[in-house]
Amino acid sequence: MVKLPKSIDETAALLARADYVAERSLATALFLALKMERPLFLEGEAGVGKTEIAKVLASTLERRLVRLQCYEGLDISSAVYEWNYPRQMIEIRLAEASAKVHQASSQAERRKLSQDIFSEQFLIKRPLLQALEASEGAAPVLLIDELDRTDEPFEAYLLEVLSDYQVSIPELGTIKAVKPPIVIITSNRTREIHDAVKRRCLYHWVDYPDAARELDILRRKVPGAAERLSREIVAFVQRLRKKDLFKLPGVAETIDWTNALMALDKLALDADTVNDTLGALLKYQDDIGRVRGSEAERLLSEVKAEVATA
């Protein structure tokens, strides 16, 4: 088991070992979350690397990753626990077959049978309960991904989990974590998350990287790409992010585009290739239409001039 980092620099180095290039403010927020045993709430556009932070932590700290992927309509039975009703019914039928139910003359015996079918062996543990019940070894990394996709009632339920690292099950009582999990919550900000949730977390906005950091990311994530190609890709993407597009390309799209260009054996950008591969970089037809053609050629001309003088 890898020990938790003892400083901001160690936290940044921990991320770097898994090729995650973090700015110092993010390393600081993560270090404090680990030190203070507080959830870390990461907000930002899709594709900037929020989810990857939890994966990197689990990998570098050698912890189990427990992921709760959020969606509209997510409820307790999918996120926390539910009873295994088919198994309970089988247990009842077996009890009836052995005449336990019919022969149970006292109220105490009937109550015992009721308690038996609501014991832990019939409990299906979902991600939140799995993360809290991990008792052997180091506490896991709990990723609550894209919380903004859920409904407000689920946010309200999370308050107990985030405040006291516990959940309440009426039939069993309160289950509290022996070792609080490392909690990473992400949001793409498709809607605002309630202040009560944010107050229980440390907060960090994950922004698009600047050119130098994005180039470093490409060198780590796609080491086989030609240096000139990587520089031109970064310069092109950086310019796109200044345009009024419906969805700006994230780091994930930069990496995808680089891999696509490498699959075409490209060593540098050219106008035809840019036009033909924009679908790896932009995900809406209106955005592609704004860039393709003369605008792509104009941006490419600026990129070539910048890279040539760098």
C-alpha cells in the first residue's frame, strides 16, 4: 500500500507518475482533501480530466476504485443498497416447506423469521455502501461521477454520506465507515449543484490547460507522435477554444485527434487532413461547419507560422 503524499509537491509528483499533468492549484486542492479527509468536488467542462484524477489516485495509491456513474433517476436502490427479494422469497418458501411458519406459535418466533430475511446475507451492496464498508486494507477511492446528471433528491441523500461517511438502513441500522474513503465528485455543470453538497467538500474548477501543459500532456499520453505534429495540434486546439463554438474540444479530444492523425501516418497538419478529421475533435455538426473550409485554412496558416518561429 502506497502512503498518502505529505506535501503539495509529492501530490503533484504522485499524479505525474501516472502521466497526469496537474497545475499546482489542483495539486493543492487534492493534497488538502487527502490530508483533511474531505471530499473533493471537481467542476469543469467535459473532457478536461476530472474523472481521470480518481482513476490516477486509485492506481498510484494502490487503492480499489469504486465508481458511481450518475444519471437521471438514480435512486438509493441503484446507488446504495437494495434487498435481494428473489432470495428472500426463496427463504420464505423454504421455511414454509419445512413447516417453520405454520408451527411458529409465538410472536417472537415469527419476528425472528422476519429478521432472518432482512439480514446482511440478503443485502445487495451498491457503490456507496461498498465504499463505506471496505474494512480490510486501505480505504478505497470513491468516484461519484457527473453528479449534475442526477436529481435533487439524490443530492439530499448524499449529505449524510458526505458529512459522516455513513448510511442508514432501516432494517439494519446505521453503517459507518471505519476508514473514510477518498471521495472525488465530478460535475460538468449542466446544472448547479446545491450549496449544501458543496459545503461538505473542497472545491476546484478544472480548466482547459494552457499550451505548454497541453503539449506536456500529449508527450506523455501519445509519446509516438512527431514533435512538430504535437505542437501544431496544440496550437490549433488552443485557437479553437477561443472561438464561439457550442462545445469546445477538451484534452480528451486533443488526444483522440492526435491518435487519429497518427493512424493516418501524419507528421504535420495539412488543410485536407484537418477538414477530414474534424469529427475526432468537434462533436457537433454546427461546430464542424463553422471550422471546416476557409476557417480551418486560416487557423492552420496561423499555426504553421507560430510553430515555425517557436
